[in-house]
Amino acid sequence: RKMNPHAAISSAAIPNASVPPCGFREAHGAGQEPRARRRVFRAVRRPRRALTLLEVIIAISLIALLLAILLTFFVETVRMRGEVASAADRSQLARQVLSLMAKELRGTVGFDEVGFPLESRLVGDRRSITFLTTALPSEEQYVEYGEFDDPPPARHDLTEVRYWLWIDPEETDEDGEPIVGGIIRTEKKTLNQFVVEEDDPYDVRNDLWSHELGYLEFRYFDGVEWDTKWELSQGNSLPQMIQITVGFDNITSYELEDQDLEDYPIEEYPFGPDLPDRDRYSVIVRIPAADKFFGSRVERVGRQLAEQMGVEGLP
């Protein structure tokens, strides 16, 4: 008997054949489906997208902008820090000079008699001032000398001090403005010395206090009004207060010739122009030894009346 090869073979025709239990194939196939799906998902995953030329240009522009902002910030920070440091140094220098000048002015002597004839009293104008101030004895004054030793020249406890602004009397700069060398302090410790020694280091001493400062001004208060000149020779000739102004910008010919007083008269602007100026520093010094009864004011009024009446010889 011929068999059809396409016929299904039953389990009974095959000895010892067993039929798999129902659901085996479904379970086996169900267990294999997730793996197949994962393979399909991995195969169909999209590739990563690259940046376009426009996006690259925009990114580079943003990075350059951020770097420029950071660089500008650091540059401005360094510049501002330098300006603040320079302003602090200038302010400290001006305060130190004003403090030392005020300290010596507070020690000014204003008595009528000090035990010896005075060569000069407090005399000043806008750009200079000369006065006698007290000073502590130096260490040499406490040294004991022998009989055959040569002691140094006698020196008083008073010291003649002068502050003035050095200005070249002959030369000017390219713009025609005065050439300023700074504030000079002149000190003379030996007063009324009859035998003058040319090599005496204590005779006159000139010190350049600050070459950075190119402006100096003094104003004097007699108890009623301010003035730019002080010349009294009788009685207690000290003013009640003195205003000192220093600056780093050099004085101009306009200020040197007192033309600024025409625009800002001292009667209306006793403390100077009322304009803010970061370059100028001022301090007002009260003179403790000044006459409490305003003797200097009385003397100045008497002198002004004598000049107006044309009478000479009056105080």
C-alpha cells in the first residue's frame, strides 16, 4: 500500500510517540516573543542627529559673547580696583600732610612776651605761612658736656616753621601754566643767633614734603570774617582759625594771580568755591593760643580804619 507523503502522521502510527501537552507550544512561543521584539526595537532605533552649521555658528557666538562679558567684567574690576587704590593713596597722603601741618599750627605761640625779642610772628598769605611753634627738646640737649667740649649752638624750644608752595619764578610749561615743584617746609631751630655759622645744619633746613601736591592755600579767620592775608605785629597776633587746602593738580595761573577771588569773592565764599572737587582736601585748624577777646580782630579793624583815613602810625 502506497502512502501519501503529504498525509498527516498520527501518533498512533508511530510507536512510543507522545503528544506534547496542550499549551506547550503556546507557552514556548510566548516566552520567545519579547526577545524577538527587543531585537526588532534595537534594529529600528534611530541614529543620533548631528548639529547643523547654523547651530554651530549660534553656539560659538554665544560662547564668544559669554567670554567677552567675563573678560569685560574682569577688566573693569581691575580698573576700578586700581582707581580706588590710587584714590586711597592720594587721600592718605593729603590727610597725613594736613595732619602734620595742623599739629604744628596748634602749637603756635601767641603771647606778647616770650622772654626774648621775636624776629617774626605768624605771617602768611594764600600760598605761604610762617609761624613760631613749640617743639620738644632734642636728645642732644640732655647730653652732659665737659669743660673743654664744644657744645652745639644754643637752640630755643621754639622753632620757626614756614610752609610754602615752590613755583618756578622764571619758567612755565608749554601751556603757559606755572611749573610747581611741591610743598616745601622750612625749619629754623636756632633763633636770634648772633654768631652765624654757614655750615650749621641747624640754621635753616628745607624739606620737600610732597612733590605730588601741586596746590596750597591758606585762609585766616579773625573771629568775624575770613581773609587771604595775615600781617599783624602787635599783641596776640594769632588768628582764631586757619583753613588749609592742598591738591594734587598743579595751581593754574588763573589761581596764582588771584583771579578766582573775583569769581568767588571771599565775602560770599569764605571756604572757597562751592563746587565739588575730588582733587582738593581741606582742614580747618583752631588755634588754641589765639586771644579769646579777639584782640587780633580789633587790631585789624584799627589798621583798616587808619588806611582808609590815611593816617600813618596807628596800629
